[in-house]
Amino acid sequence: MPTRPVPANAAPPLSADAALRRELYFFSLYRILEAALLALMLFSPVGAWVGVAERSLLGQATTIFYLVASVLLLGWAQRQRAMRAQVMVGTFIDVTVATLAIHALPLAAPGIALMLLFNVGAAALLLPLRYGLAGAALAASAMIGEMVWTSLHGDSGSPLAERIMFSVSFLAIAMLTYLLGRQMRASQALAERRGVELADLAEINELIIRRMRNGVVVVDGEGALRLANEAALQLLGEAGEGERNLAVAAPELARRLAKWREDGCNDDTPLRLGAESEVLPRFARLLANSDAVLVFLDDTSMVSRRAESMTLATLGRFSASLAHEIRNPLAAISYASQLLEESRDIVDGDRRLLEIVGQQCARTNGIVESVLGIARRERANPEHVDLVAWVRRFIDDYQQMLPPESGTVNATHAAASLPALVDPRHLQQVCTVLLQNALHYGRLPSDPARVTLVVHSLGGKPAIDVVDRGPGIPEALRTRLFRPFYTTSEHGTGLGLYIARELCVANEATLDHVPVPGGGSCFRVVLPAPHALLRA
């Protein structure tokens, strides 16, 4: 199913671990910035603005160490391993360097302590609570320890109140940033779960739309197909599969869409797409302020096929009931004709008519049995038949009840005999349907019908062609010939060819329409070879 491409700059959502790794990376970069600031104060004239370092050698050594350590910690952070160890080692180095820098630069002690305050807070953001508080306690102890060390050596340091306030700030910032980090991680986890649920729902919705029996198409303001499910692609056919413009894939549908955009009214007339698809399009705007339109294609041909299937099922039950009702009077007619044949007062001409009545009763009873067989889905009872001799007898019997003005029927065959294995009752009904259709439709207005039954072998299989010299069948109607209830006659039922094909299927035969180049029509019945049926 075609979908809109994902923008190239769209980044996938970060997981909680990936987000923490990214924050650790930026924290490592900030540490390098701190080391650079210390180097700027100690190795450039800018340091004179802060004050002369009392212990310049210690400050320079500490700065160089901090620069090297910061670069190494940045490289370690990029390796994405042992994040907790990286943060703890980095915090220890930060506290140690800050303590030594305050001892070397007493005048810059408040600024260095403020920078360390950020480091402690960042560490508590990335570590569990006990480790974050431990880092804050280490920083507070270092601040007070440095003041005590300086006082013991007779130097004046920062006031004790200032160190205590920084110590309390370290502990407070560690607690606050930990709570902030926990809430951030909970929000990140919730966002991940919601993202997974939304992705699952999107896949489910896509699967539902893809498997919908109704076609769904999204068309933008320029008429391009932005989205189409499998049913829509099947309805649009080859044009919809290879073309992404609605005006080219389905011009009539594009015209209805343009009309709907103008007046907002849906046309309820079914629209034909392709050779056999008939749809009812419905339109709806995808968004209120968008030119994209959602097109629903309801396959009315599918509804028609379902209705035909239900009708055929009902017809099957009705046919079975009707056949049973026909049997009783048919049996009475047959029995009466047999009694009349036994009478000595019947002249020879009337006796021949009684024979015709008996033959037609037997033929009608065979048709009734065939209809019952279709209704019950019974298997055929094939017999060995000489197809050439059988066709001759069939034509002789048919011509006895054929009026002269209806036309002529004859048979041709290349071989003297052609063996076949088929149910004779079914074959007689199939040939009767084909012959009646040929006599009725296969004639020109001024000429009588001329129908020929051609018996031949096709690829080693016996076949019968029913050929007429009429106007032929238009190409547009050939795909509907074997549909039930389809007829071009006012008095037809549209079931003859359907039942004939069903009988052929029951005998493992095929019934197809074959175009005739010189005009006319040809319906070909191809029976299975006898040896193939024996193997089955």
C-alpha cells in the first residue's frame, strides 16, 4: 500500500538511556569549558582581573590535569559504556580540582564554588539518589576541609558561613536535580510507552484500512494519489497501479471529485472502473482546512454477486421443489402414452407421435434429474460414449420437433468415431441449450439459422463445437455470457448457459466461447480424455 514518505530530517524518538547518554555528553563538554576558563585565568592576562594566584604552580598543574582529564572523560562518554562509573569518576575529579583551584586562587573561590555547584547538580541528575547525595557531601566536605587546612597554616580564607552556605547548596541542588531527573525519566518512560502504543495503533489502523473490502483513496489538491489500500488498487486496475494521478488512473472518478469540490453533492449513480468493477464513490475532506480528500469506493458489483449467490441458493431450492412437482404429471403423461401404444386402434402415424411423446417425456425427465443434481451438487455418472454417433442421434431427435422455418442443423466430423467418457444426460442438456441459443440468436435478419455441430479432437481431448453463422457476440458482452440471470432477450431467464457450464464442470469438462474470424459464434465443449477420467 503506498504511503507518504517519512521526511529525511525526522529523528526517531530517544529512549531514556539514550537521553541520559546525550546529557552526559553535554556535561563532559561543559567540563572542558570549565577547564578552559581555569586555563584562561592562569595562563593569560585575563587572570589579572581576578587576582594574582597565591600558589600559581599548584594552579597551573591543576589546570593542566583538568584539561587532560576533561578530554579523556569526553572520549569515555562517547564510548557509551559504564555511565554510572563515568559520572562518579568525573564528579570526584571535579571536586578535587575545584578544591585545589580554590586553594590556589582564594580570590576566585566563590566563582569556582558556583561552577562546582552545577557539576554536583548534573551528577545528581544522572545518578541514583544515594550517589548524588554522596557527591554533594564530598563537595561540602572538601569546601570545609580546604578552609580548615588554610586556617591551620595561618592563611586567611573565606568565611565559615560562606562555606556552610555552599555546602547546604550542594546538598539542596543534588536533591532537587535528582527529583527533576526522576520526573524526567518517568515522563520519558511514559512517552515511550505512549509512542509504542500509538505506533501499534497506527499499524492496526493501517492493517484495517489495507484489508478493508471497500476501496480507500487519499487525493491531494493537485489530484495525485497519496494513499490507496489494496481494494482501491484492485478496483482502479492497472492504471491505478502504475499511475499516481487520478485524472489518468480514473478520469470519470476525477470528474466526479471535481464536481463534488464545486457543489459538495455526492452523485449516487454507480461508476464503472475497469472491465467488471462497478463502484459507488463517496467523498469526505481529510481535514477542515486541507485540500486532501478521502475517497471511499464501495464495490457495488460485490453486492450484486452476493445477491446473485443468495438468489441462486434460493433458486436451487425452488428448482428442486419444482422438479419434484413436474415429475408427477410427467410420469402420468409417460404412462398414458405407453397405454395408448398398446391399443390396437392406433394407426401407424399416430403411433409414431406416441413414440415422440415417450421420447420427449424421457428427455424432460432427464432434464429434471439434471436440475436436481445441480441443486444437490451431485456428481456426474460418466459413461463410455461414441461422440460421433451420439451427436448424430441427438440431431435426429432434435430435428423431429424442429419447425422448418427455425433453420437447419447438421453435424460434421473428421473421424468415423471419437470415444468419450461423459454423462449422456448432462451432455444432452448442454447441447440442447447451446443449440437453442444458436437457432434463436445465431441468425441474420433475412436468413434462416444454420447451425453446425463439429465433432473433433482438440489436444487429444474430444470436443464439440456449436457454430452458427449469425451476427456474433459483441466483445463487451463476452465476459458476462455465463453469469446467472444475464440475458439480452425479453423472454429469457439467463440461466441456460450458466446451468450448461455447471453441468460441464460436474463432468470435468469446459465450456467456452470461441471467436469466429469470419463472423458468427462458436461455443466449444471440451471433454476430458477417457484415460484421464479413468486415472481419477
